Amino acid sequence: MSTDALYAARGIVIAHWELSESFIRASGPGGQNVNKVATAVQLRFDITNSPSLTDRVKANAIRLGGSRVSKEGVLILEANRFRTQERNRADARERLVELLDKASAPPPPPRRKTKPTRGSVERRLAAKSGRAVIKKARQKVRDD
């Protein structure tokens, strides 16, 4: 287990004791090495009980985590892209930082309602009346 803290955006610092890492055998190609060496990393982070996160960030992180978050609110990230433990560990930590960065992003500004311009209203009405004239011309001619 690594002893360094994890630094995310907007001043979020995750202490080393909040992260739990376990090494498992990676699946996929790799020959005999993949059958002998546990290079894949499972990084666990308890979002709901973390003192480092605000309630808003916790809710966003659980929503962004999706199926990777357990019922208890524990985020489980598996990293097995690389052939070494260290690179997979770094990859899992980077992915956790990215998720926390997205979760801590400020909400977008509220939408301001706007009215259509006078010119756009006039163009829309002119187009409607033009279509009405075209459809009127398609009708049968009546003899009165």
C-alpha cells in the first residue's frame, strides 16, 4: 500500500489510509506471466465515509461512479492495462483523481431565458403565411 496522499483538483486531498489496494491476477493475453504474477490493481475508496469530501462531491462521485460503486458507497476501480503493478497502481490513482475532479467541478450557471428577436418572429410568420399560400394553391378550384 502506498503511503502518499492523493491530490485532486480544488484542494481535495485523500489521505493514504482512505485508500485500499489489492493486487489480483490480470485477465487477457500475456502468456505465462499473467498466470503467475498478480499485476492488476483493485483500488477501493469509501466515498460515503470519506472526511475529505463534501456532501455535494460525494453525491456527484457516486453518480459518476455508476456500477463501480457498491451499495455501501465504496468505489472499486480495477486497473490492468499495464504489465507491472506500479503502472497499474498509478493508472488506478489517476482515474480516481479524474473522477474526483469531475465530481468537484462547480455546477454550470443557470440558464437565462431569452425572448426571440422581432426579426426572427417576423421571418417565422412570413414563412408560415408563405406555406399557407402554397397549400391553398394545391386545393381544387371551385366554381361558385
